[in-house]
Amino acid sequence: MEKDLKAKKEKDVTTAIELVWESKQDLVDLSNQNTFTNFILNSSYETIKKAITQNLPKVELFNIFNLSVIIEVKKTHYSSILEKVMVLFLEEENYEECSKIKKLIKKIDENV
């Protein structure tokens, strides 16, 4: 069986993911791939931006539907996730997006 990652947006908020693997090592390898981690960080960023706009106390980031697992994050953790996303954008030298993230973090810190 080939390692696979399929995703789609549900209700414009939660990202649905299906993880397909044959061994535990397949999952470890997937978690170490830049493509996968970038996908997770970018998707988290988009979802958290919407959650901040809607002033949600928590948000579902991912639904790993074939494992019946939902990854949910409380508002108090939005900033720490955004900090990790900002590292990704710094590596990509996307300073405009970093500036937007800093503003979001400031907004969160003022409202928590």
C-alpha cells in the first residue's frame, strides 16, 4: 500500500485528512516530510485566521476521519501555533505573511 495523504475542506473550517499506511515507519516518514509539515502548518494557519476573525474559543484543525480523531485547539494555544507557522514563513522569506501573523498574535494576546 502506498503512503497517501488526502485532504479536503469541510464546512470551510476543519481540514479532513485520510492517512494511509502499511507500517508505523510509514507514519514516521510522513511526519518527517517537509511537504506534510508545510501542509499541516499552512492549513492550521488558515483555520486559525478564520477562528480569530469569528472570535471562536476553540477550533477543529483536522479531522483524521479514517482514525476517528479530531484535532481541536483552544484559543489560548492559537499564538503558539502561529509562532511555528511564522518560522515556516521566515524560512520561505515571506516577510509580509510574518507581519500578518505578528498582528494576529498581538490581537489574540489582547483578547485572551
